[in-house]
Amino acid sequence: GKLWVVQVDPHDRVNVLYPPAQGQVDHRISANTPTDLPNPQWTTSIQAAEPAGMSELAFIVTPINQDLSEILTIQNGRLIRTAFASDQKWSMTRVKLDVRR
């Protein structure tokens, strides 16, 4: 599958943290194989940023042939809808973060 890491801030704005926007990063992963983030291909770092408040990180794994846009509906940078994983072809784990100044 492919790994995506997405942050949703307190105002429902979406930021795709992984794979990074710049450069080509192979974000394919294998079942039962540890994955380090950041990995050697990744030349940037993740840092907490404004706005302060409760944010959510979502770790999403999709099949190789599926894109993030098939899971998340994003309009004007805001999260509008998340698909329901009824077909069990993709999965998501969420972690809440309190971003403080």
C-alpha cells in the first residue's frame, strides 16, 4: 500500500505532511514491515505550526492504485468529507495533538 500522513488543524484545514510536496518520495509500504518517518528519502522535517489548538494527525494506508483524493474530500484547503472504509481496502489511524504556542 501507500502511506499518507495528514494533519487537520482546529479550523479543518488540511496539510499533507507525508509524502512531502517537494520531490518524488516513494511512499509505498509493506505489511508487517516497520517504516521510519522521516526516512532517508525525505529531506524535510515535521514541525508543529499555527494555529494553536487541537489538531489531528491521520495515518492513512491506501492500496497502491488508490489516491488520497479517493479517501478525503478537500475543498479550498479544508476537509469536507472522509470516505467510509467499508470495503476494507484502506485503513486509517488518528492521533490527537494539542499544538501550543
